[in-house]
Amino acid sequence: MGKTTGFMEWQRVPAPKREKSERVGDSREFVLPLSADEAKRQAGRCMDCGVPFCHQGCPLGNPIPEFNDAVYRGKWKEAFLALSGTNNFHEFTGRLCPAPCESACVLNIDQDPVAIEQMEKEIIERAFAEGWVKPRPPANRTGKRVAVVGSGPAGLAAAAQLNQAGHSVTVYERDDKAGGLLRYGIPDFKLDKGVLERRLKLMEAEGVEFRCGVDVGREPGFQALREQYDAVVLAMGARRARELEVPGRELSGVVPAMEYLEHQNRVVAGGATREPRLDAAGRRVLILGGGDTGSDCLGTALRQGAANVTQVELMPAPPKVRAEGNPWPRWPLIFRTSSSQEEGGAREFGLMTKQLVGKDGKLQALHAVRVELQRDAGGAPRLVEVPGSETVYEVDLLVLAMGFTGPDTGRLAEELGVKLSPRGNVQVDAGFATSADGVFCAGDASRGASLIVWALSDGREAAKAVDTYLSRDTSALPTKGKDCVFG
């Protein structure tokens, strides 16, 4: 906890942001740090709640009351060490996590919750500035070799933990640089790529090897990889996008969200030139999908100079306050406004796309109809079209951000024979082991598209299972919560 009466004395103060008119003119991060005094007050709001439900909300089991108390007392290094026991990459979660811990905060029953996510960012940035974050290569090597396929959050977490246990870890990445969606899926205005590079250099200094530009499914092949290593961790993510199956989908001007975001990230990094098909400058843009990916596309289109942008959600707008069936401390299913949505653009809810219309192969309009959520006799929800509600949007660029259906498992299933779940994800047991001996899976590839904090948690837990498998004994790696001793 922080100060006993802090939550009664101080209100939640969000981190300052650059002015919207300024930040849409570039791709730099726009969330600014808190002052030292304000950070102390915000940490001091962590109350003596008795049962810290924030632990229930955090998949990593971060010691939230402990690090808030340390910050309030001015013990920043103590806070850093406490947080490092459960989270390898606080600089990622402190920027990208939707903070389910804050939703579960006891203060959130009738007040604004403690600013937990921002405190994570403040702690790790202070740690880097003070020089507390240093390479920690393991004192001894076990002689065991582990391959990690994929360098997104789950793969990086698994690699970091297994390396700390003394195993020799090689991370394989299909793209030209490591980071997965952290590099090519998250816009720079939310995660500056220098932050990612800083962490990757630390991991390399600790002994983790990165082999980029290697599509394992093609060369050397999953079976050959398994034969070369003592264990394999699959962390390829779930990048198979949900498709829009309507007439006109083939028209020029319709692009998948990840293709759109990846290209812009490469442009910002100086590794690509603007491609007209993926440039929103001066165009009427419509984004199908109201989630985080759609929001990232909105912020990107605004920065590219779109004439106008509309983000469309299939489902009706959620309520502004919790519904009776959605009580605390569950994740609140309520209306939210993202940082990109603050910056501009329009939002529409309850619209179903019926067809796309164009001329000479180029997209010109989207035809949609209003839908309402109703329940059938058995209580199951279903979307029903509203008669006479047809509407047409003039659009030059349509970005498909409707979510993801799972990982690409074709070659994987063929070569290793791993079983798949009914939804097409890699099937694992409670220890993240697949049906193939020595092959484990973590993150979205087994869970389905989810949060970064779940990917990190899965990566750490999978590493513990791999360590146990390799040692044929109890793993030396930590479990969640207070028993964690490794960063």
C-alpha cells in the first residue's frame, strides 16, 4: 500500500499528454512522464484494502501494493526489484497493457482506480535512467539448447526466462527484425521502437541469440528444428485475420489492418517508402473493427493526413456504466474512448457491411445496414437487421480490423503432428506442452488473440514447464506472485 489515507486525499491524475494537434503531426510517443512528486502521490493512493484484488486482475501476479508503497516512500530501486520478479518487460506493459489490474482495484468500486499501468512505466524508465537495468547473463550453462519460434511478447518472455535458467536459447523470427507485433503491429506513437531495441540489446548481452528473416515452416522446417534442439517453444502469435466475405472484397482499396500498420511502421523506421495503396493521405477512410487494432489504424490514418476517418463496429455501443451482469472486479464491458479516438474521426456502432461497390476495380462505396442485438427464445444473442436502415458510405480506403482467428498451423501440424483445438489454435495441456514431445506453445498461438500481459504470463509459465522437462526435475524458475525471484 502507499499512504493509509492517500486515496482520500489525492485524486487520480492521468499522465500528461502532448497536445492532440501536435501529436497527430508525427509518430513520436505522446504520453509524458509524471513529475516525481505526482508519481509519489499517485502511488500513495494505493490503499490498505486488505485483499488486493489487483492481483486477481493481473495475469502476471505483479506485487502491485508493494511497488506502489516503495515509490511512495521514495524507494524506486526497491520498487524496480519488486516488479522485476514477475515481469520481464515493464516498459511494454507500462505502455500497452489495458490494465485489467486497475479494473480489479478496490478503489474502482466507487472511485477512480490507482494508476497502476503508469506506475509500471515510471518505475522502469527511472530504472533505466539510473543504470539499474543491466545485463544479467546466467552464471552457469546447462548444456541444453532451446529454440523459440516467434519474437513477440510470449516468445521474448519465454526466451528471457529460459536463458536465466542457464539454457542456450535461439529465437527464430520470420521478419527482418525481432519484436513481432511489438515492432510491426504497434504504432510508434504508442511504443517507440527505441524502447524495443533497448530491451533486445540487453537480451543479446545476456546470451539470447536472435535469428531473423527465418521462416521456420519453410527452412529448416519444424521437424528439423525439433531434431536440432532439446526443446522447442512455439510463440508465433495468431495473425490469421478474420475475413470480410461480401461482394466487392476484391476491389483495390481494401487492405488488412496488419498489412496497413506494418507498412506504416516500416515507413517510420525509414525502411520503406509510402505505397499509394496503404497511404490514407487525402482519402476517405473507413475502418471495420472497433477494437485496439482498429483504433491503432485510426491514429495512423490521422497521422497520414486522411480527409476523414470513420471507425465502424458491428456490435451496438456498450453501456457507459457496468451492467448488472458485469459486476466488479470483472473486466468492465463499458464504452471507452482510446487515445486515437480522442484525436479525431467518427465512430459508428451496430453496422453490418452488405457489399462493396467500385468502378474500374477501385473501391468507391460501402453499403451497410443497421443491426440490433436481440435474444432468441433460448436466450442466445443474435444480430437482427433493422428494416429500412440501409446506408452508404463513400470510401477510398477500407481497412479490415475485425480481429484474428488464430495462428498459421498448416506446416506445423503436418510436420510435428501437434493437435489443434476446435478453434484451430495449438492445443496445450496445463503445462503448455503440445501433443508432440518436447514441443511447447505459449501466447496467442495457443490462447487465441489476447492481451500482451497474457502473452507475457504464458511465456514465463511455458518457460518454467520447459525447464522442468529439460531438467527432469523441479524447475528452478519462479512461479507467479510472491515466490518469483527472477526478472
